Amino acid sequence: MDLEAELFFPIGNSSPALRQTAKANAVCRRCDVVQACLRWAIDSLQDTGLWGGLSAGVPPALNPPEALPPPPARPTQHAPPPR
């Protein structure tokens, strides 16, 4: 795809920004790496732009849960042995 990166960074919530967001989301719906993109944005704490079809910085509770990939496995932390 030959797209300008600015498409994924709308400014504000005016009508033009909402149209830009809709266009960016349409691109995400056709993208083969949408889940990897979203996971990268979550892991790297992106707070601007659209990543994996969702707006960065928006709490997951406000985004559709089915759009989120499963969280990475976290190692279990064990308590130190008693002395």
C-alpha cells in the first residue's frame, strides 16, 4: 500500500478528523498485520494515532474487546523462599 503516514494521525475530533479516522480504519480492516500493529502499539505505549484499527491511548474498555489480540504471556513471579 502506498499511503501517507499522516492518515493514521488525525488531529482533533472535528468532522475532517473523523472522516480521516474512518479512512484509516478502512485501511486497517484490509490489512494483513492489523493484530501485530495493535500489539506493537500496546506494548510500546503509543498514545497518538490509529494502530490496528483502534485509536491509541483509548482505554481498552472503550474499544471493542474482540479487536484486541490476546495479551502476551507474563512469567509467574515466585516469592523468595522463607529464611
